[in-house]
Amino acid sequence: MKTIQEIAARIGWKTRKWNFKFELITIHLGNQEEFGFRCFTIHRNFYRHSLLSIFISLPNRTTRQRLRIDEWDVLWSNNAMWKWYDRTTENLMWSRAEPGRWKALRLRILDRLFK
């Protein structure tokens, strides 16, 4: 018969790699000159997925001269778009092929979003 400590140690060993967190709403008001909110956020495997999220940094005339959007996410799409953008730019850097019109348009739009 196993003791409670052995069962707890076994559960702890099985769940040691789990990384999951849920936040219904997060609001930042003036946290280091940053304003924003996140609604229905899931942190899974060190990635953040939000139903709706936007964080804006205000200019402080020393490190930021303009208004800057630091984080955005709509309908959990930010990570998927970033992965596509990263893979595509990497492939274009190492290949000699030119992107098609549709791919070039998507790259230009995503380049503006992620820069």
C-alpha cells in the first residue's frame, strides 16, 4: 500500500513540466508609463494567448519619442501570425526565390505589425 507522500511525490513528478495559467482580466494603469488590458488570457507553455489585449507605452522623451504599441492580440491570433512571419522571413533569407504577390503583401502587413 502506497503512502500519501509517495502518491503526492508521483503526482508532483508527473506534473513538473506543466505550465498553465488563466486570467480573466488584467488591467495596467500607469505601470512604468504603460497602459493596457488583457481579457480572457491563457498562459500555456510560456506563450500568452488573449481574446483581446492591447498595451501602449507613452512617450517619455528619453527612451521613447513616440507612442508605441507594445503588445496586441485579437482572437488568439498574435502567436500564429508571428510564427508564420518568422518562418517565412527565415525561408526568404536563405532561399533565392522571390515571394509571390500574396505572400509579399502579407509580409509587408505583418512587418508593420511586429516592428
